[in-house]
Amino acid sequence: MTITEITEFSKKKNKISFENGEFLVVYKGMTDTEATELSEETYAALFKEMVRYAKRRAMNLLIKSDRSVAEIRSKLSEDGHNPEIIAEVLKFLDSYGYLDDRRTAVQIVKSLREQKSIREIRSKLKMRGISDEDAEYAVNTEYPQPQASMNDAGSEGDLSEHEISVMVSKLKRSGMTPEMIHALDRKDRDKLAAKFYRKGFKAENIRKVLDLSEFE
């Protein structure tokens, strides 16, 4: 395989670019930086070694917390691994059941449901690379009401009690009391309402909380 250039990828790694457009990022010292050719056998050995490092990196990420397929792919790409190595690692992780976007989505929803609105949770799932299908599964698992469907994002129906509870909890954590809310002037009350609205809470639920009818 003809090498077009070997450049520094990071303090510990070099990037080998080949004439056919492919590349391989390896640790410094694994190859001669002046080399212009790489045998198929040497490439295969380097590839195998980098797959081993990539698997270890992915497992360390998963030990810390559940990760989506997209997150693992992104992390490995940031580390310089080429698409073929990433595909090998994802195949390995999937074969052992280490990757499960639905399971990850459910864990995300569980961890956020007492802190965030449904809209915020859906946004978080999207940011973490969870597909709409898996996100809908997770939301409907934790919020079994039909109104929680991802295909009807504007209709939360029976989730009002949950939204109200989350808003009250947020206010209490910020040190707000019913007396303090009652003392707010129209401008400050509107600002607080707008803040909740931007986070995805329904206007009618915000009104109930700020009117103190649901603030216990």
C-alpha cells in the first residue's frame, strides 16, 4: 500500500494517509515515519492492534455510563479511528449486548423526568443521537399515556400533574416560596412564566403554578 503522507494526529498518534484515500491513525512508534510503502500484512497487523485499542476505549466509556451508538461512534471518530475500525468495534459491542439505544434512552428519561419537561427530555435524547423511534419507545415506557407519543409532541394531556410537580420542585430548589411568587410584579411573573415556557412546559400548567393553586 502506497503511503502519501504521515502526519501528526495528536501528541501520541500519527495519521497514515494512503494513495487510495484510506487512512489509519496509529500510536507513534508503531511505524517508521519515513516509510512510503506498507505491506498488506503490516497494515492488517496495525489495523488489528488499533481495533484492540478502540474496543478498550469504548468499554471504558460504557463503564462510566450507558452510551448511544452515535455517541460511541463520535468518540471513536474523535480519537482518529477510521470507519472500518469503528464498524468492527460497534459490531463487537452489539454482539455482547453492550449497546442498546432503547435501554440508554429509557435510562436518560428516568434520570431526567423529575427535572425536565417532556420537550427538554426529547431534545436531550435527540442530542445524544437517539433515533425518534427509540426515543418514542423510552418516553412511552416512562409516560405510558397515549398522549406522550413523539408524533404528537404538542399534546401532553395526562402529563399535566408531572409537569406541575417538576415546576414546583424547580421553584423550591431555587429558594422560591409561595409568598415570594405572590409578591412578584407583573413583569417578573411574566419573565418566570416565559422561562418555563421556553423549556417546554404548557402554558396552562405554568399558570396554575404561578397562580399558586398548585404550589404546595
